[in-house]
Amino acid sequence: MKIIHLHQEETEVIKLAVENNRQAQQQIYSKFSSKMLSVCRQYIKDIQLAEDVMITAFMKVFTNLNKFEHKGSFEGWIRRIMVNECISYLRVQKKVKFTEDEIYVEESFNAIDSQFSIEQIQFLIDALPDGYKMVFNLYAIEGYKHNEIAKMLGINEGTSKSQLSHARKMLQTQITILKKQDNGTE
Amino acid sequence: MEPNNFEKDFRDKLNQRKIEPSNKAWDRLDAMLSITEEKKPDKNRKWLYIAASIVGFLLVGTFFFNEKKNPVETQKNNVVIKENVKKDSVMQPTLNIIDSGKTEIAISEELIQNSNKKEAKISPEASGRKSNQLIKNEKNQIAESSVIIKNNQKKQSINNQIPIAENSKNESVDQLLNSAGKTVVAENSAKPKSKIKVNANDLLNQVDGELELSFREKVITKVNKNYQTVKVALANRNQKENKE
């Protein structure tokens, strides 16, 4: 009952936000901004730039709020807008070029029990090149499929797969280095 | 391809992460939203203006085209009218000319008649006067002669009767003069009466005729002008055609 009540509350808030009710808009913003800034931070290393992108993405959220059909989760809808905004930012500002090498190796990675802190995880992701980072984030974190990623980035599915494998390889090596460092420190 | 363990870990931890944006972030977003809200009505107004202008252009266009159609129709009508006019002008002028001739003739006739009448009125009177005067003179002469004869006879017969005769002579002359003057006065008094009577009707008729004529003349002149222009144009064209 509480969940339904919350949902009803959310729809009401969305309705108000559609009518440019600033309080409702602020309510939505304050509810999702911290999570969404985290999402933007996955893609953009600079927190200031990540915030800028988040703001522009929130602008798109509010201007296109009437298009939200209340079918999926509202958070997921906002998150998709954030991700798309980050990708478009990286593609436009950083002019990310994907190397069209379709030779990708499906490696079975060793099960690494990574007990890293969030800062370490972010550090590892930040170390990835933008192309790898985008595909890895979209595939591993957001849960998009390769064909979806290929559409989003305007690349071939094979390129997406190869980019992911490259990202994984890089990450694995980075994780092993980190683990060694951690073991050494320990 | 199942996600690796570290990926799961990454996902879970990243999804749990929350980074609080700066306090300015909302202010910036608020400002941006207010700007777009200000722009939105402008956009709507722009659309309204565009729609209104389109509607206006359509209306103007429709009116313009309708007007265009009408002039064409009117031109057609004009052409028809012109043709009619031409036909009429071909027929009418002659008729009008005839009419005008007739009227002119009638008027001249009337004038002549009037003048004749006047003359007739005047001449008989004048001649009458003259003749009367002549007759009177003759009569006087005759009377005088008769008186002279009488006088002579009387002289011859009675000398005493001379002054009486002379008196009678004088009396007769005076009487005759008086009678003549009376007749002349009577004639003169009769003449203006007749003149007034005749002239009033005639003048009215004349004035009416003149008024009608002035209107007619205008029409006739206009028709004649148009007819002549058409005639000249046709003549020129025919000449050109003949030359060619």
C-alpha cells in the first residue's frame, strides 16, 4: 500500500512538474540528482563537467517530461537521458573515435573477488579510454546489449564487443596491479 | 557472456553511489528552466503570429484571386458592352443623326415657322400699318382733294361755309388721325398680346428642346467620338492590312 501511495505521489509530482511547477521540479531534482551525478561521473572524470552535463540532462528531463508514459520506472527513464547526454557530450566534446577492429576475443575472465572501494572502482574506470569506458559502462553497469550500444554510439555491434573486451582486459590488468599493490601494502 | 564478478561488484557499488551536486547546480537549473519558460510562450506566440500571417496571406490571396476573376469577367462584359456599343454606335449615330437632323429640321422649321409667323405677324401688321397709313394718306389725300374739291365747290358755291368747311376739314383730319392712331394703338396693343402668347409656348418648347438637345448632344458627341475613334482605328488597320 505504501509503495502504491509513493507511486501515486510520484505521478502527481510528475504531473505538476509537467505544468512547470517549480516545487515539483525541485522535488524530482533533489530526489534523483545525487544518483544521476554519480551516473554522469562514471562517464566524465571532471566532476564539474559531470555536473554541467547532469544539469543539461535534467533540463531535457523537464522539457520532455510530458513524453514520459509512466510505463517503466521514472528513475530508469531519467537515467537513460543522463547516459545519452553523457555519451553525446563525450562524442561532441572529446570527439571519441572507435577503432573499427572487429577482432574481439571472448575471454573467460578469472573470477576476481574485487572488494574495491567505490573510489578505486571509479579510478579504474577513469583510467579507461573514452571509447572503452562508454561501452563498458553501457554494457556492464547500465546493462545495455551490444546491438543497443551499437545504435547508441553509431558503431557496429562487433566494434562494441571488441571495445568491451579491450576494456575488460585493461580493467583486469589494472585490478591485478591494484590487488598486488593492496597485498603489498597489507 | 556472463558478467564477471568484478563487474557485478562495480555495478552494485556504482549504483549505490550518490554524489551530491553543488548547491549552485539547482540555481543554474532553475535559471535555465525559467529562461525556457519565458521562451516557450514566445515560441507559442511566434507560432501564433506565423499562423495568423499564413491565414492573412491566404485571405489576401483568395481576395486577390477573386478580384482577378471578377475583372476578367467584367472585361468580358465590357467587351460585350463594347460590341453592343459598337453595334449601337453603328446604328444609333445614324438614327441619332437622323433624329438630330429631324429635330434640327423640325426646330429650323419651327424657327422658320416662328419667324414666318413673326414675319407674318409683323409684316401684315407692318404692311397693314403701311397700307393703312398709305390708305389713310390716300384717304387723307382723297379727303383733302375731296375737301379741296368740296372747298372749291363750297368756295364756288358758298363762301360763308368756308370756315365751317375748314373746321369740318380740320375735324375730319383730326378724326381720321385719331381713328388712325386708335387703330394703330389697337393694333399695337393686339400685337404684343399675340407675341407673348405665341412666344411663351414657343420659348418653352424651344427651351425644352434645347435642354433635351444639350443632353442628347452630350450623348451624341460622346457616341460620335467613340465611333470616330473606332472608325479611325478600323480605317488605319484596314489601311495597314491593305499595305501589307
